[in-house]
Amino acid sequence: MEEVVLRLKELLFPSIADVAVLSVDVDIEIMRVDAHSTTDGAPCPVCEVWSNRVHGSYLRFPADVPSAGRSVVLRLRVRRFACRNSDCARRTFVEQIPGLTRRHGQRTERLRSTLVAIGLALAGRASARLVSALGVSVSRSTVLRLVEALPEPEVPAPRVVGVDEYATRKGRHYGTVLVDIETRRPIDLLPDREASSLAAWLAHRPGVEVVCRDRAPFFAEGAALGAPQAIQVADRWHLWHNLSEAAERSVAQHRRCLRSLIPPAPEAEPEPAPADGANGSPWPRGHRFADRTRARHAAVHTLLEAGHSRRSIQRQLGMTYRTVKQFADAATPEELFTGQWQHRPSVLDECKPYLDDRWNEGCTNAWKLWEEIVPLGYKGSYQRVRAYLHDKRTSPRPVTARPPSPRTVAGWILRRPESLTEPEQLQLKTVRAHCPEIDALTRHVRSFATMLTERQGERLPDWLDAVRQDDLPSLHTLAAGIARDLDAVIAGLTLAWNSGAIEGHVNRIKMLKRQMFGRAGFKLLRKRVLLA
């Protein structure tokens, strides 16, 4: 019998020494385990004086981790001891079994740690559904309370810190995440992205030597105030991203030069003049009014040739005498079309060449084109522009080659030359030959890429001077921003540190927010980020 009890104890409580199993009762849904402590006494939780004077005992029923799909409940007999220290404020106290119970706890420590681990991974509702499938009945609020009750993690003082923002509500409210770049683990979350908050955080950690950040001004100011001794490093990915945006804007400003990539269209053979027409111009066919006019003109002249009078034709065809006279006096039906399809002057005529050029460039937005021609002197309405573009959109057009988009050409410039295909290299060479600005842009981008990949940050001032010499407004704006943050950018192009680890944690925070349907408070979000 003793061997059976010992074997049960080893199976149910392998890591707990001071507990004995008396019996196990198993049914379909639940397993009940009778157990008690085997120690001689217990220390007082207040004065820590050992006592073995038993004052009484009672039963506790803490839930334990499920076993084989069954819920496990302990029927644990605990003793109440009298404190031997007469100066202690506690007269009696209840023993706690280390690793198994805690004061006022309804669950064993191992079940509590299991729920906490699931709560950190899945949050409230998903955790409650999972543990219910495992055989534990617990609410989502209980799981969240267990997570929030966890103590703050102890993080060693970092030497290299990465700083970035995350959105709790995109466009409205942002926070700050701080990452130890050397260990690649998050070390803290701040509820805002103010410079004062970051400065206060850094001021309490004087051991910070390097601060990796993007080029946001509030992070630069906060790092300068809180850690003036630290080196600020601008992230290389953000620098390249800013350069790519400036390059695309520069190519878009010279989109007319991209037409050089369109092969010349073969000259169309002149079409023969139409058989019927006035003054050699074709008259519309397929229109209800034109076809009806031609049919009536033929009917009137057929009756005239047959010898009928105009009054007789009027009665037979149901026309007025004036209408019959007009048809009879007209030698051809086209003479009756006066004023029907003649071109009338329009306030849009002067702007049509510009609209045609922008249409051929690929811009089909009527509102945008209307905004572009108003400064050019157009005084008409937007509806007229929309109707003109609608006719161009619905009319059949010959299939012609279109120039590549500014983004495509910017991609050729930003990629490594050896990674371009032979047609792409030829097209880029053609564009550079026809546009000095795009040629200068290509040289500046490739020079910056060499600085970035080979860590030649000392060349940055010369690169900025070269950019200012060319007519590239978008690059001038980028150069002005880099000049304001010159030391951090040079450090980013020279040192090995970067913000790659921070971006991964920002993406993880996005996942955690969506997992909690965006309703998690800052405290819970911080626990899940730092303790998972």
C-alpha cells in the first residue's frame, strides 16, 4: 500500500517533496486527489519564526492542471499553527506548501503558471476557449487579472538602445517601444512619443552609450536631452526609404522625358475619301437623325422622278409643304445637315492639347486635370473637362505603347546595376541620355548606395554638396533634412548598429493589438510585450 501511495505522489507531484497522497477518486469528468502536508511545522509569514504548535486544520480544494482530459481538484488538508513569537501581530497562520499553494489561492501554482503562459500568448477570450478545451473552467477576465498581476521584469541596464514609435490608434495616438539592440529584446514601453518621456527614461539609465532611432525630431530631441553622452545613430533603412521616395518624385517631375522609350509609330496610310460628303468631309452614319434624313430625301426624290407633285408627296408622306420643299431643293441629303455636326468653339479648345498630352502620359483623373488647367487660364466648369475625358475614354483607341511609370524607372535607378536585365539597362541608358536631370539623379543615388553599403559615412558632406549643384528639388529637400541631422546620419552610415530589431517588435505589437481587438489598455499591452 505504501508503495502505491508513493507511486501516486511521484506521478502527481514529482517536484514537490512535502506532500503525501492518500487516495485518488476518478470519474468521467473529474479527478479528486486527497493529500496533506508532511512537514513538522511552518514559518510564520510575518515574523518568520518556526512553529509546530497545531491550532487546527481544515480542507482546501484548489484546482490543479488537468490530467488526461479530466479536471483535477485537490482535497488538501492544511494545518493552522499558533505563532510562538509573543511580539508578532499574527496569532495563528495557515501553512502553505511551496510550489503548490499560496494564500487565498483557488488554483495550484503550476495551474496558475500555465494560465499565465497561455494568457501572455493569446490574451483573454482566446485563452479562455483554449483552457476550456483542455479541461479548465476559467473566464477571460480571470486570465487577464493573472497576467496583470505578474511582477515587472528585471532588465539589466542596456548599453545600446533602439527607439521607435508604435500606433495605439493610427493617426491619433502613438507610444514608444525601447529595445536592447545587443540582446534584441524589448525592455520598456512608453505611453506616448514625447521627447520629454524619452529624455526622462534615458536620464535614469546613464549607462546608455548608443541610441538607434529613425529621423523623427522628437526622438532626436529626447535622446539629446536624456543621454547627451550617447551617440545617436540614424537607421540606414529609413535613410534609403527616404531616398527612394525622393527619387520617385524627381522622376515624376520629368515624366515627359520617359516618352523617349516609346518606339515611333509607323505612319498610317491615307484613307480614301468617302463617296458621299460635303466639301470632302465624311458625314456621320449610324445616327438615327442622319439615317432618317437620308431615307426621307430618297423617298421625296423618287416620287418627284415618278411625276408626283409636291402637294401629292406632302399627302403621301405626311410632311408639311415646307419640309417637302427643303428635301426637293436639296441635291444631296448632306446639304440638310447644316449646323448639326459642325464644330462649335468651346472654352476648352485652348486646353485640349495639354489635356491630350497628360492623357497620353497616363493621367486619366478628370478632377486632377481640371485643377491643373485652371491656373493655365481655363474658366470653364469641371463637367466640361469630365465630358471631354469621357469621350476619350469610351472612344476606340489604337493600341500604342506607353512609357514606363515613374515608379518603374525609379526602381531601375534604385536597384543594383548588375541586377537589371539587359532591356532595363538599355531603357535606363536611353532615359539618361535624353534627360540630364535623371542622369544626375542616377549618379547621386548610386553614390549614396555605395556610401550605405560600404559604410563610408565620411563622404556624406561631399555628397550633399554635389546634390545641391543639380536642379533636383526633391533631392534638395532630402539633403536639407539630412543636414539638420548630420551627425546621426553619418553615424548611421559608419557604425554597425541599426534599428532592424525594433521594426520586428513594432510588427509584433501590431499583432498583439489586433489579437485583443484593439481594446487592450497600456498596462496589459506592456505586460504582454515585455514578459512573453
